[in-house]
Amino acid sequence: MSRMTTHNGADMEDLFAGLIASKTRIKLLTRLFFNPRTKAYLRELSKEFNLSTNAVREELNQLTQTKLLKSERDGRQVYYSADPAHPLFPELKSMVSKVMGIDHVIDDIVNRLGDLEEAYLIDDYAEGKDTGIIDLVLVGNIDQYHLNDLSRKTERYIKRKIRSLVLSRNEYKDLLPKLKKRPRVLIWEANKERPSVPI
């Protein structure tokens, strides 16, 4: 899928809403397609979105019937997740990243702030939860002062707060045991055109 000309998260959100009429469906796609390894069950999603279980169930059923989502039973719960085998999976995943504004943040860091080796999304957004605070772990030699300035400017565009932790390669290795216990997605890696598969 070619890159959209706009970097404005709000514009992408409007476009997404124009393509998909159901706000609940957009929430589900955002929640499950950003990190395809995320799984969620009906009541969990209903509580998170503050919607009735019937409203969420109807959308889950439609997305499962079209094979955008897959479901699996574990005991009494049925867990839903994105289906990476679906032909539209790469495009939808890319759109979700743009809606959240993540691609804009990483592009600006890579193009302006020095030597970025890897970028990880952690905590809520790594689980696909659009809570309004994006937590990033950036590995490399990055200008912290200009990063703070860039973050403030970007926040106005994407209407989300950005919190960044900048680490050297050795600092990242030291912190890795703790990071492994938290939701984490590798979203950019040096020498790769596309974001990496979540780990």
C-alpha cells in the first residue's frame, strides 16, 4: 500500500471513518490489527470500549465471518485476534498505524534526530489500546532536546501524548528483562524499510 500524502493522524482518522461507517468496527480493527498477536474476548472489549456486549458481539461476528478476525475458544472464553492470512491484512495494519499517528512519529525521529537503531512501542499501544499516551523506547544515539521539541509539535497533530525513553544499546540490554514483562512491539529497525513483526 502506498504511503498516504497526509501525516496528520486526525485526517487519517476521518478517512478511516469515511471508509468504515461503524465506530465500533474501527475500534476493534485498531485494537486487534495494530499488534496482531493481541487477543481479546467479548466482555473485555465491551468494558474497554464502554459499549454493550451485544453491540460488540455483532461487529465481532461480522469481522469473523469476513475472516478479518479469527476466533479460538479457551475454556469458557472465546478469544478474537486479527488474521494475518487475510489479503487485506497488510493494508489494514498500515492504516491503523497511520490512524494512531505512530508512523509520523517514527518518520520524524528517523529523518531529524540522529542515529536510531530500534524503536519499540510499549504498554497500552503495544496492546492496540488507543489510550492517548504513546510510550516509546528508542534505542540509539538520539538528541534528547530536539526529541522533546519534536514530540511536543507532533502531539498537536496526532492528538496524543508521547512519552519516550532513550537508551543506548547497552542500557537497552540491561533493561530488557524488565521490558520483556511488559507489552512490547518492535515498530522500527535500522536498515529495514517496513516495521518489523511484533516480538
